[in-house]
Amino acid sequence: MSGEPSGVQSPDGVAARGAALAREKLAQAKADAAKRGQLPRREPRRRASSSQARRDASDPQLFGRAIRDLLSDRGWEQPIAVGGVFGRWREIVGPDLAAHTKPETFADGEVLVVADSTAWATQVRLLAATLVRRLNEELGDGTVHRVRVRGPQNGPRPSGGLRVTGYRGPRDTYG
């Protein structure tokens, strides 16, 4: 006696029977395919690498690639990058500085930053070199050469009912 009850097989026997059954079914599937005229491949299928795959202009493209190609063809990469920086101004310069300043224009390597007070305008002027470095990290080296700062723009005093208009005399020290 082998020590096993009759009708129970060892795990090795079950695995061997399962493998034999799989080989038998595979051989049957191949024979059925040959009858239908569909011969099995001799070599496994291989995916074409990106260097081998040739895309036609009419082939569908990934959306991101199509957008990058459009921006490149039109020469819009830099304006889009600058717009992205202006949109993320708070993340780039920090919440304190962003609360009192905003970028207004970018032209010829110069960014115009508008401050809401003369104190913040002075602060941005002191931080100009650091700001140029930080913006170039975002946009690419050498994109920004200079940061120009403009303080608050107060126009001429408005005239009103409490204002004295007309000629001011030589001893008039008010106004």
C-alpha cells in the first residue's frame, strides 16, 4: 500500500494530469484551425516599437501630442509657457508677494509686474534678480532678462465740490 486512500492522487499527479490535458486541448485547437485553413503562427507576435511604427498623417494621434505639434507649428510655445506662469503666479512667487503683485505683460524678455503699493513695488525691485532666476527655472534659461516694476497708478486729483478752483494767490500755501 502506498499510504493513500484509493482514488486520491498526490498533488504531483494532479499537476501532471492537468498539463497533459492542456497539451491535448492545444493540439486539438491547432488541428481544428488547420481544417479551417487557419494555420497557427510559427513565431510569437511581437509589438512594433515606436521606432519601427510609421504613423501616417491620417492616423489618429494622442491628444497631448497633437496639441504639442500644433503649438510647435504655430510658434506658440513661449506665449503659452508665459501664460502658464502668469496663471500660476501665486505658486511661483509665494502667497505674500502674489497678494500684492501681479504680472501684467511679457515682451522681449521683460516682465512687467504691477504692485498695489509703493512699498511692495520697492520690495519687488529688491527681489528682481531672484524673480528673474525663478521665472527662468519655469520658462527655460534666458527667457526672462529683466523684471520691470510699476507701482500704483494714481491719476490727477479729481475735481469736486470741496475743491477750490481758479487762481491761487502768492500767499496760498494750501493745496
